[in-house]
Amino acid sequence: MTDEKHNKHQKHKEEHKDDKKESLLEDKFKEMENKYKRALADYHNLQKQTAKEKQEFAKYANEQLILEMLPVYDNLKTSMAHIDENTEKNGWAQGIKYVIKQFADALKNLGIEEINTEGEKFDHNTMEAVGQEETDDKRKEGNVAKELSAGYKLNGKVIKAARVSVYELKK
């Protein structure tokens, strides 16, 4: 009978060892599964972040080229401002107007938007004040008096601030 008890006790010990091993294996499996899930989530987040960065890069990749072209566009617009009524009816003046419109359309297609300044309240986020003009009209104070050079946004980001003079009350 002692042998039988001993065998039962031994069998019970082995079962307990097996349960312990199984429990340890389950814990290890859960730990590895959690690590796998975290690594997979990190990988998916990295993929999303990389795609977002690529998209952002593509959105502003042309910025330098556009900045180089904007003075040409501005000069074309300025040249038309100095043409009198008689000259404006000439074929070459009409051609320049057409080129300016073409240029404006191309810039718009690239995500360029001109900053509106005329009659607007001065906005330091989109404008640079380079002069002041005195006024007696309190309602004009802080508004743009004159645009000296155009400003532009590329996909909502200011790439060139508009240079303006601002009204200030006479002292």
C-alpha cells in the first residue's frame, strides 16, 4: 500500500509539475502574443506616419521652384499696371494679359493662392508691415492702406508674406 501511495503521490507531483509547466508556457505565450501585437501596431503606425510624411513632402516639394517664379509673375502684373488705356488695346498688351492669366491658372493648379490684403485688417501671420500712412478715420486704423508686393500661400502655408503699408491715426 505504501507503494501505491507513493505512486499516487509521485503521479500527483508530476501532474502538478505539468500544470506548472503548462501555466508557464501559457504565460510565455501571452507575453509573446502581446509583444507581437505591440510590434504590429508600431509597424502600422510607422506605415501611416511615413505615408503622411511622403504626402506632406509632395505637397510642398515645389515650394522653392514656385518662390523663384513668383517674382516673374509679379513683374508681369506690375508691367500691366503701367500701361495706359490706348496701349492696353494693342495686341501685345492683350498677349501679356493672356500670359498673366495663364500664369495665374498654373499657380492655382499648383495650390498657390494670393493673400488678399486690400481693405483688410493687418494680419501679422500673412503680412509684413513695411510702411505707415496717416489717417483721420478711426475705422481705418490698423487696416492695410496699400499693398507694396503680393503675398502667397502654398496649400494654406504662407510662403511669401504680403508687404503692405498700414493706416495709423494722425497724432
